[in-house]
Amino acid sequence: MNKADNFEVELVSFPETAVAVYEHRAAPSLLGNSIAQFISWRKENGLSPTKSKTFNIIYDDPGVTANANFRFDLACTIKKAVEENKQGVISKVIPAGQCAKVRLIGGDEKLAAVINFLYHQWLSESSLALRDFPLFLERVSFYPEVTEADSIMDIYLPIHKIDE
């Protein structure tokens, strides 16, 4: 593990994970509407956060991406393929592989700092390169199940050795 700027980075082997995904393809300010649609689908399918892990797949930096091009997936683990539904939730897979992982405790306000640290400092100082999958995070525990100060998020940066 490396520790810098109070972010501990752990190298982990992430298993292939089947997920149901609601693809948010709009301005970041409209994410609340997508979250509501995804929560509705989860409730209809009995996949509460206590029964199904919650993930976000982050394709784009909202600070540099035009609203019309912003991509962000809301996801949860599934045991079978997603059937056609009114919300437009689909099946995807988070691929297996090595990842740099940082655990963040508390609200989302430090999320951008962790992501910037991983991409701009930690990765450049490592002997590793990005894999062909975007950064993603698991919301281990979150509001309203716990207070925002007690929420836990694991941030995963898919990586591989440079010579692979």
C-alpha cells in the first residue's frame, strides 16, 4: 500500500461482476432523475442495496465534458440477465482484473480529489497503465442506510503492468 495525501492505495484483483445498469447520458445536474429511475427499477426487482451491491461507472470528467456527452452508469449486482423494462435498465459486466483501490469514508466531497490523485499522481508514479475500462466505484454503505459521514465508498481504477 502507498499512502499519500491521506489516500491509501491498495492493489486488488477485482472479480468479474454482472451488473444491471441504468445509463445516464445527460448533464450531471440531471443525475437525480436517473437515480430515481434506477431506484424504481431496483425496488420492482427486489434488489435493495442490502441484497445487491451498488456501483457507479464513471466514463467522463464532468468538469471537461460537454453536458450532452456526459456518461455515467448507475449499477447493481445481478444473478441473471435483466429483462426488458420501462426504465431502460440493461445488463453489463464489470470485467475481472487488477485495480488500484482507495476506500473513502464520508460524503462525496472528497471523491474528485481521490480520482484526480489516482489519475494524476499515483498512476504517473507507478509502473502501471490503465486498462480498457473506466474508473468505477462501489458504494459499500450510503445514505439513508447510514449517515453521510459514515458512508463508505471503494474507488477502483482498472490497471495493468505496462509490459502486459
